[in-house]
Amino acid sequence: MKITGVETVRLAEFANLVWVLLHTDEGLSGLGETFFGASAVEAYVHDWCAPRLIGKDPLALQARVNELTDYIGWRGAGVETRAYSAIDIALWDLFGKAYGKPVADMLGGRSRESVRTYNTCAGYKYIRDARAQSVANWHRGASDGPYEDLEAFLTDAGALARSLLDQGITAMKIWPFDIAAERSAGWDITPAELKAALKPFEQIREAVGDEIDVMVEFHSLWSLPMAKKLARELKPFKTYWHEDPFRLDNVGDLAEYARHSDAFVCASETLASKHAFREYLQTGRAGVCMLDLSWCGGITEARKIAAMAEAFKVPIAPHDCTGPVVYAASCHLSMHATNTLIQESVRAFYTGWYPEIVVGLPAVERGFITLSQAPGHGISFRDEVRQRPDFTSRTSRES
């Protein structure tokens, strides 16, 4: 088998997503995906990566990864790393399809048949509209469905928690501190802002007690002194983990932060490669390794990070709040890795816009995710995607 074409696909409605298709001379194709800076990633895929892939054996997976990454190395989740990540996911999809097995089995077998999920409380517009990723810009009209969960945690987090528990989902992630962080660039929070940010936690505990685990997402927005203050303010609410309280320019700062937090330190979707995660683990304060398959280097690098975290006795919790391919690939890794703690998902996505563009999604039932026996990661575009008016593609082929 050899790669005969490298195709990128974009949909204007989801402007930050880019998909990569690797086509082969045996008629099989592998599908990958990454998020953010889609046009720059697309250009890099065709200018740098495609000439190094076309004509090569996709099943020699580590060799393909080595050829792409030897020059640039690994230090950040920039355009190069995001491109490699998408390509690597596509290679694993091909690897599974070539042998007729799911990626979870091709990784070396499953550690479990289902994995607990938590709901990240984003809404339907969160990826469709980049402005919606700013909490301050959220309230803009009618909902697209019953799970407008970002608005829900800002207005009635108790009712949101009850809704999740009714579906068997026993963990949720919210980010009410972002409003103050966006105003002050993370340097300050007023007493009124602090009271408003703590209200959702009060509502959740009043509504459901300790029946649901509450993860706190800080989106790397805070200064270290303010992050420590917020950790102390959250102690009465028994929060499960605190995710990315500040930018991890120096992961060693997490050791100082952890002294003020009773919750697990969780980091980070923004870290790329096993080398960055090694530094995180060596702080001695890592509670959870939150790795994003579309930013860390794909499945190949993620399985190494998971194994390294296991040696440090630290669990992994793959990040997902972007697109359906990374979601599915993350679920396969979660089924395989011995030290998987929990898998992120967004019900507004997997019941909303994901099924509009793909088929083969993992199933979510009573708070647990299961996989089909479909080969590869199981995700493919709906036939009608290529007829969408916002569809564009670019293909590099053998000359």
C-alpha cells in the first residue's frame, strides 16, 4: 500500500477545523482532524507534509511520523504540530482499516469496554461561531436545541446538574470565572465578579449535593496569584479538578499553585509532546494528564504520553471540545490506556452538529461511552458534506 493523495477539507461554518484525508492505491482512506488556524495548517500540510507522504507506505506509521517531525522537533502546539497530529490520526485510521480492526484494538487491545464520560458544558454555537468561545459574548438569541449548556451553567447550574444526572452523566465541567478574566486579562476579580462566579457551584451543591463531580476550567487565563486565590475560594465546593489555571510557560509554577488547591491539578490540552508532559509529571503535582490528540502529536505521541504518565502513577483524561474525529480517536485511546480516568464529551456536539457532518460516532449511554467494531476510528463524512455550499477541499497527488 502507498499514499497517492493528501486532501484537506474545510467547512466555512466550522472555520477553525480542518480535516486531512490520506488516500491510497488500494482504495482505502484515513481521516484526521485538528483545530485552530485552519488555513495555516492546510498550507503546511500541502507545502511540507504531502511531498514527504506521497508514494510512502502508510502502515510504516512510526517511520512516517519520524520523517515529518525530525526537522522541526517538538516544543509547542503550533501549526506544524497540529498538522502532524491530524496526519497521525489519519494514519492510525488507515492502519485499523487495513487490518479490519478498531484503533483501540490496533493500539494493543482494550483495557475496558466502556469509559465514564463527563460533560463539558459548551453549547451548540461554541465551535460554529468563534465568538461563542468567549463567555462575555455568549447571550445572542435562541437556542439550537435542549443542551445550551454554557448558558445553563451561567443562569441555573443546579437545573443543569439535575439534567445531566437524569442522563446518567455524573461529572461536568464549567468555566464561570472567564468573564472576570476576559475583563481584567486575568489580573483581578472584583468582589461582585467573584460572587457571581461562585454562584454556579453553590447552585449545583444545593440542587444535587455531592452526586456530581464538578471540574473547573480556567482556560489558562489567570495570573498565578489570582489563580491561587480562586483555588482557595473553591475549597468549600469540593471541586474535582482545576484545569489550566494559568498559561504553562513554566509548568513548574503548578507546584506552587497546588499548595493552595484541594482539587487535582489538571494540565494540559495546550502541551505538545511527551517532552512537555515529562516536565509536567516531574513537578510531582500532576493530578491528571489532559492531552489533546489534535495538539499533542496525534495518537502515536498520545499513547507514549499515557504510558509515561502511568509510570508516574498519574491518570490521563483526553481532551475533547472540538470536532468529531478527535473525539472518536480520543475514545479509542481511552479504551486502550490502562490509566484512563475519564473521557471528555460535549452533549451539545454529539447530539447536535457532529451527526450533521459525520457517521460512526461512539455511543453515549447512562454516562458511559462505548465503541463499535468498525475498523479504524469509525468516523467518516456523510455523503452530503461534499455538496454543502461552504465545502472546500485541496488535494496534493503523485506527480
